Amino acid sequence: MSDDPTRDLGFARVDLDREARTGDPEVVYGAGKTPEQVVEILRVLHERHPGRAVLATRVSSEAAALTGLELPDAVHDPVARTLTLGPLPEPRGSVLVVAAGTSDLPVATEAAAAIRVHGSAAEVITDVGVAGIHRLMAVRDRLEEADCLVVVAGMEGALPSVVGGLVGVPMIAVPTSVGYGASFGGLAALLAMLNSCAPGVTVVNIDNGYGAGVAAARIARRAR
């Protein structure tokens, strides 16, 4: 195997040295890439990291279908829109992903996939939004048991503020683009989370379940 830290595929320069620098391999962002490009980058990353899972996010159905033919060991999650190839690392620490509603599941499950690939355990609780706050109170004990939380919400984005007022667990808030017109594609939720009066609420960009998952996994790994 070449010691070159990158592999030039013509359409991409794959970072083969990222795990050595950061502890985690490069991840494929599938949006905007052809199915053939997704397959080839995954193949190269898997060859470099055969003992550890590599991840592709925002994968189209066409890319998932071709990957199933070319790399049959890859696991496709159609809700999260992810592909995972190779064995997951032994988990250190635990992250609880809390989603306000079922419509937030694509982002929440993307976060969970990123958490697992990046070395922590992940569990998803859904449909505990503030419109029925008793559902959130029923799982409060589980919130406190986690090493880190990822809280996912669209609409007015109130859930992270409520969770931040209930527990002191490190938390990553994820606004989603779920909502009616005045939610402005997730901007209302983003601004609500950025302006939260609950302490300790850290916010990622709209629909960025992947970024939240990586941050949460790293927090949970260090906690253990």
C-alpha cells in the first residue's frame, strides 16, 4: 500500500491520512457526486481502513443501488441516506439522539450513523417534541444517563432549550428544515437555538446531523 497521504482519482483527491491526524477516516459527502464517484471513493477508503467502517452521507438511491452491486458488504440506511462499509469500532461512551418528531428522523438517524462510525454508541428517541411535553418528561432519566445529547428539531426549534433546562449533559442542537413557510427552511429553528437562554446549547447548521454526530461522538469518547 502506498504511503502517499492522498489518492488522486481524477475527480477527487481522497484524504487517506485523516485518521492518523484526527482519529477518524474521511467521510464521503454523497450529494452532487455521481453513483460511480461515490462507489470509487468508498472503495479507496475501505482499502485504506479495512478494519474500520467508512461512511458516505446524503447518498442518492441510484448511488446506493450501484454500491450494493459493486460493494455488497456496504450497509444502506434509506432513512439516514447513509452507506457504511466495514466493521464499526468498539464504542466508547454513549450518545442519545433526541428528535422532536418523526419528520426529523432523516437528520436524527444521520447523526446516529455518524456517531457509531466515529466510535460511540448511539440510541435514537423520537417524537418527544414540546407539543406533547409529557413525552419528553417520561424519558428524562435516559437523558441524564448519556455522555452527550444530540437534540434535533424543526418548526420553532424549542426542544433544545427545554432539554437544556432539564439536564446538564453536553448537548449539540440540530435545527431541521421541517416546518411551514415562516420557518424559512429551518432558519427559524436555527435562530431559536442560537438565542437559547438555556446554558450549554451548542448549535450546528440546518440539517447537519453528520456534523452533530461527529462532535457528540468525540465528546462521548473523551468522557470515557
